[in-house]
Amino acid sequence: MRRVVVTGMGAITPIGNSVSEMWESVKQSKCGIGRITHYDVTDRKVTLAGEVKNFDPESVLDKSEIRRMDNFTIFAVAAANEAVVDSGLDFSKEDCDRCGVMVSSGIGGLGTIQAECTKGLEKGFDRISPHFVPMSISNMAAGHIAIRYGLHGMCSCVVTACASATNAIGDAFRQIRDGYQDVMVTGGSEASITPFGMGGFTSLHALSTATDPARASIPFDQERHGFVMGEGAGILVLEEYEHAVKRGAKIYCEMVGYSATCDAHHVTAPLEDGSMAAKCMQQAVKDAGIAPEDITYINAHGTSTVLNDKGETCAIKTAFGEHAGKLMVSSTKSMTGHLLGASGAVEAIITALSVRDDLVPATVNYRVPDENCDLDIVPNVARKTPVAYAMSNSLGFGGHNASIVFKKCK
């Protein structure tokens, strides 16, 4: 099996519109959650979200392209642009039959769907935009990225709810490790802070109704009561090790393990004992060829919901046994909110940088301990400490579990 390394990264997030901005915010434990500005929240139950701020799509795309893209695609293309530039790859000099794209979205063009449904009801459905379908379908972020760079290898979109991006990265990893591709542009994107999207999750009683941004997304805190919606994109360039070395690429870290399992239990609720999430973590560790004790840090799914955080704690204890008490486990959703199908990609970038820089991000705004979530969650302040191997978890509606493992590249 071939080695796989991370050579490029890009991000559009509530805490920064580039990887460097986002990572600086993570190091400073900044929270990007605030009052929703995308629409009027007067008389709405949910008023807070993790919005992307001060992002100019014209810095990457021209106006005609922007008119033909939903925000989730715009975010993805912008993050991909940063990642490809960061990687130093010149695709005109590559065998693009061996360069592919695997970019997820949990929901796709929700803003476009809402706008065109409204137009159809007002003017008739034969009057909706001819761009409606290609703007709204979930695979279009991957398609636009492949078109932009002329990548003819496998191009796909994983849709597994909140596990989407981690599955995408894991599947891209296997494409390279197993010899099918040399380079994969991978990650996820989401733009669901719309009245339609927020209304759906509000009706599901999944979102935090807090009005204080410091007490809204509070993973593992006893007072948690729902997640905070986020938006944005994270894109990584994965590359076969020898291919990267040959061209003198900068290498952030090595990706060494991946696993996916399914609870097969309930459409929204995780297994209470976390048993299948535990098996996912165990299999990812085995896939990496290491012992559980080698993992230093876990970037947890950590949504700030009662069931997830309790179940994920149980899963980590089951998967790691006595070592669970020595692990550092934080949720960076405390800073970004929950980016749904993009969350795993943003968190993979943060995990990779944690390995590179030997810095474990904090779970911010943590105040009230919960005996059911009694791991070392690195409360409030990032921790400078050696990180040899780190794991990132994503757990999605439908029972989807995904775990990936990164290590220092030597």
C-alpha cells in the first residue's frame, strides 16, 4: 500500500477565510458564533449561527460564475483554489487522468432550492431558473472543481450527512493508497444558514436556542442543549508520498488510517452506548497499523447535543480503554459551529495542523462539567504538547460513523 500525505489545504469558515486565519483563531480559542445576519431572525426561535464573514467571492470567481453557483459551491471552489495554490501543483504538468476530486455536501444548494421554490409558487414553476438543477445538486461542488483544474480521475460526492466530508477524505485516501490515483482534491462544503434550513433543524429540536454566543455551542458542557449551525468549506490536497517528494512539495503530515461504520439504529439518534462509533475508531487505528496508545489527540464530533456528546464519550472509552483517560479530546465546533457536510473537512485540517504544530485546540466556552462527559476535553485554552498521531471523528444522521488518522511525516 502506498503512503498518502497532505500537501495543500484551503478553508472558508466562521473563524477565518483562509487556513492561516482559521488556525490563528483556533490557537487563540476564538468563537465565530454570533447573531444571524443572512436573514431577519425577529420572532425566530434560533437567532445564532456560525456565519462566514467578510468573504468576497469575486476574489476567486467572476460575476457570471457566481450567478450560476449556490453558496456551497462558491465556498468549495474558493477553498479548493487556496488548497491547490498551497500545494504548489501545476496540473498542466500532471497526468490528470490520475488526479481526482472527492468533495462532499450534506445538503447541497439549499439556498437555491428555497429561492426557486418561492419563485415557482409566485410566478409558476415553468419560470424557475434554468440553472436551478445544476446549482442545487450536491455533487456540483466536486464537478466545478474538476472542471476548473481539468481533473479527469475519479470525481464524486459523498453524502452521509454530518459524516460526509470525513467519508470523502477517507475514500480519497483509499483511492491513492490503493494505486488508483496520485492526487485527490477532497473535503466538503455547506451553506445551510437559510430560513428553510434553519427552520427544518429548529422543528427537529436539534438547534441551540441560546441567545448568548458564549453559551450556545458548548460541547461536553452539562448545559448543552443543541448544536449551532455553521457554514463554509474545507479542502485538502492528498498526494502519494513519492509523487510529492519527487516534485519537492511541502508536506503537512501523513494520513494513515480510515474507517467507516453504521449504527443501523435510528435516523437521527446515535446508539446510546456508542458501540459502532467505537468500532469505527478501533478499525481506523488498526488501519493505521498502530496501537490505541499511540493516539495523542481526538478532534471529536462533539456537536453540543445531549445524546451525541454522551454517546461519543462512551465510544471513546470503549475504543481506547484505560488510554481514554490520557487522551486529549476537544470539539472545535465550540468555535465554528456545526458545518454539517463540511464539518469533517474543516476539522481534518485543524487535526492535521495540530499534528504539524504540536498544538491541541481547546473546547471553548466550557463551564459546567458533566459526569457523563468526563474526558480531558482541553477546556477553553489550547494546549502546546507533542502530537504524534491524531484522530478526527464525524458521526452523521442515519447512523454514519467515520474516523481518520494523521501522523507526523518523517
